[in-house]
Amino acid sequence: RPQQRFAIEPTDRSAILGDTIVLACRVINKAGTLQWTKDGFGLGSDRDLSGFPRYSMVGSDDEGDFSLQIGSVSLEDDATFQCQVGAVDGVKGIRSRSAPLTVFVPPEPPKIVQGEFLKTTAGMTVELTCESHAGKPPAELTWLDGSGNVVSSGVEYKTELLSDGKRANAALTWTLSPSREHDGKTFVCRSENKALKQPMLATIRMEEKYPPDITLTVESDKISEFDDVRFHCQAVANPSDIVYKWYRNDEIIAGDHTTELVLPRVTRNFNGDTITCEARNDVGTTKSTHTLNIHYRPAFKKPEETVAAEEGTEVTLHCEVDSNPKPDIVWHHEGSEHVLGKQATLVIPAMRSHDAGRYSCRATVPGFPEITQDVHVYVKGPPKVKSPTTQYGVEGEEVRVECVVTSVPPPTRVAWSRNTQLVDIDNNQGYEIIKEPLSNGLRNLLIIHNAEEDDFGQYNCSVWNPFGYDTRLITVRKQKNLPMLIILAGVIGGIVLVVTVTISIILCLRKKNIVKDDDFNSEKKGKQSDSASSGDSDIKESQNNNGYIPYVDYARDYNPPAPSLQLNASRDSGLYGSSPQSLNDLGQGIDPRFRAGYANPYLRTSQSTLPPP
């Protein structure tokens, strides 16, 4: 028989209280009995799940769909669900992945412990505590000042898990010193969580008048579990007739305590509680609140440090943290997740080069953000020069020659030399040396002011420390002025472009003239043939008007001598008979501006002449 298997398994889901959700489960080749489990408890195999009115299996058997639908989700549905199919003969049972269902519960509306209205006096320290109960997850609380800005300093956020292990109370305490500018201002406590569509708000209005000025003090600087805690409430008021009341978490404390309150044998349950002294006179009521601090967040006692050790020696690293309760400490090296130690001190038995680097101490305290501090460990040894061997500068400008040195401990001496001579910075040669300390060495700059031709060449940077010596030969090369190179390249490129275009135009014109000459020679031969066969035609009529100006009356304009010209009918005698004339002769007496040569371009290049008369 084919084995049954899941086509779709349930996935992790989240829902808001009152929602309806579906956990998917689809089976292929289902053979056994299918049921859903909740935290390992079976819900039944019938689709209607009659024992659980809000639960049912939806889908169809034909499609193998047995998805679990949960209506009106409640906090008890915050559990892990699994789809299971039992085994039958020859077919193994199967279980889906466990799918947690997270139910978000909206918190109760926020409440300000000090009430909706609080009168204060200038210079008084006030703790405003905003609480929002029974949220899942705990409500995210924010204080907004009178201008609507988020308050980020002087606030402390705490949560307390309820007995059901799922919901939690949240409290945000804001410690401030009111002044006259706070008079009439309204402070807002904003409560948010994933189950709320929009934030819930609570407000408190401050009034700056002259009620009692209260100073609330605690005798014990450090409060430990089972200590007696003594509070004193001193008030200066006008009028001085003052009535005192004491509150714990906004609930009145019975008894005639007047200006002093003693809390015997406090336990860890008091942590985060607020103790309020209320002083009232005819002007108004003033409250001063103190939050009991049984535990406090971790903090490093010393700033980050650097440790240098010789190879082979034992090195001890310290991570001193002030916290209550004591923190959990872990050590890491160079960002690795491998844990090197879990104590406040970390010992490296024998220092080696691979042990050098950054050591991180991570301290965590439940309920507080973890903190991390680094210790940089170096191995002592001879220095190393790591500068480039070739460096560049521009003549006439300031040239910087860099010598970067890695040295632990720091170098005792750095010297520049050239041609076996030390560079003298105490003369007027234009040299200057700048030293820049690094965490593991030194950056030494040789400054050459107004560098000349002779300043370029080889320089030697030498460095010493108690463990050794290193040197590097640095060649300083002259770098051409890049803008001038760009200008020269542009000029040369422009000249090449102009020459190229000019040559191209000349070649095109020559080719065009050659074509015209060929056409003219062909046309000339045709004309001579036509003239020989038409001897009785007038000379003007035998000429085509390719550039000629017909019907010019030369006798009228210039009165030239009339040429003797006779025409014969003989074909053999040619166009001009036995006494032909040169074309040059025909032009005698004609203004050169109007000669046919100016109108017919072919006459300029023609080399043929008629025989002399």
C-alpha cells in the first residue's frame, strides 16, 4: 500500500484575541485516523470536534484537507498544535511539524499612578509612573512631553509576568524636575502592543503653583532583600499646615505615618514598586514618588583597555561589571562565537602571535540589555614598516612621504635619511616631520615644502623599539601636473581632428573634378562631330549655351574690329574653312570680364587651338 504523507503541514501562526484562524493540514494517501493535538493533548478525530466548541476540522476528505479552524481565539489557544495520522496495516503513522500559535492580548488601558492631575513646584523631582496591565506581549509604553516629543532620558521600563505565565504588566517611570515652563502642560503616556490597532493614551496635567515642596529620602543607599527601608518625607509649604499620606503603587498605606514610613523586611516582590508621599495644604496636593530598586542594570567599572605582552608570558584580562544580581559573563575572540571563558578574568597561559587581537567581554543580566566591552591584546616584538616603496609628489608643491610603523611597544626612535645622511629638520632646507600615534604603532610623515628637482629620489625610514629594528627604502617620484597633461592632450587631439577633416574635404573635391573632366571630354567630341555635319549653320547657333552668353552685341558696347570670317560648305575644310583662327584671336577687343572663359568652365581647361590664319 502507498504510504501516507503530508502535502501541507501547519506553520507557526499568530492571532489577536477574538480572531478566527485556520491551521493547515493536508494528507496524501490518508489511511489512518487523523487528529489534532494541542500541547500534546488529542482533540479528537471527528471533524466537528464536539468536545471543543470553537474548534473544527474544515476541508474535504476527497482532497485530504483536515485543516484546524479555531474561532474566537482566546488566551488558552496560545499553545503548540500538531496534525497526526495513525498507523494501519502496512502504513506507518505520521506527525506534522509542531506549530506554535501565539495569541496577542491587548493590554488594559494605561493608567498613570500619580493620577490625571499633579501640582508641582519648581526644582522638585517627580517620578511619573505609567502602568498598563495584562498585555501579551507587554505593552510598549512611551512618555510624551507637553510638546508631543518622545521622552528618552530619565525613563525606566519594567515588566512583570502574571501568574498565567503569558500576560505581563508593564510600567514606565519618568523622573523629571518640573519648572515653571511645565505649568499647565499635559503629559501623555502612550500604550501600544501588537494586539492594538491604535495606541491607547493616558494623560496627566501639571500645574505649577505653591503647594508643599517635598523632599523624599531613603536612609539606605543600597537596598537588599529583607532589609528595613526607612523613608522620610519633609515638606516646606505655605501655609505650613500639612497633611501627609503614603501610598504603595497608588494604594494607601494604613497607619499614622506622618513624615516617616518604615517598610519592614522588604522582599524581591517590592522591586519596582512605587512609594509615594503626598503632602496637602490649602493650595493643593504634592506627590513625590520613589521607585524601589532591588536590582540594577550592569555597567563596566573601567573603560576599554589595551594590553601589550611579550610572547610566551601569561596574560590576564579583566572584565569588571557592576550589577545586581551579578551578571553572566562570556569571553569571545575576534568576533567568534566560541566561548573562551565565563569568569570575570580570562587567563592566556602563554602568549603567542595568534592569541593577539580583540577580546570581547559580554555581560548579561536577566531583564536588562547585554553590554559588551573590548580588550585589545598585542604581542610585543620588533617594529614593522608597512609604507609603499614608491610614493609621488609634484614639483613646486608640498610633498608628503609616509612611513607607517606597526610597533608594540611604541617605537623609541624613527629616523629619516637620504644618501646615508640624516634628514635635518632643524635647518632651513624646508623639511618637517609630523608624528601621528596609532593604536598599534605610529604614522610618521616627512613633509617637503616647495619640493624642488633635487628633493626627489630615495629616502630611508628607519624605526627602533626595545625588541628590534626595521627599515624601508622609499622612492619619491616626480608626478607631472595632471591638468597640463589634459590640456596638451586636448590641443593635440583638436589639431589631429582639423587635419583629418581638411584632408577628407580635399580628397572629395579632387574626385569630383576628375569626374567632371571625363564628362567634358566626351561632350567635346560629340560637338565637333555635329559641327562638321552642319557647316551651313551660324557659329552662334552651333554653340550650345553651356555657360555662354548669347546675343551679346560687342560692336555696340566695345566697338571691336570685325574679324574676317568666311564659312565654306566644304566638310573637309572644317568649321572655319581654309583660314581658321585661334579662339584667343576671336576674343580680341572683348572686355575680359565678359569673355566666354568666365562663363564656360570648360574653356579654362581646354588645351585645343585652331590652326593659325
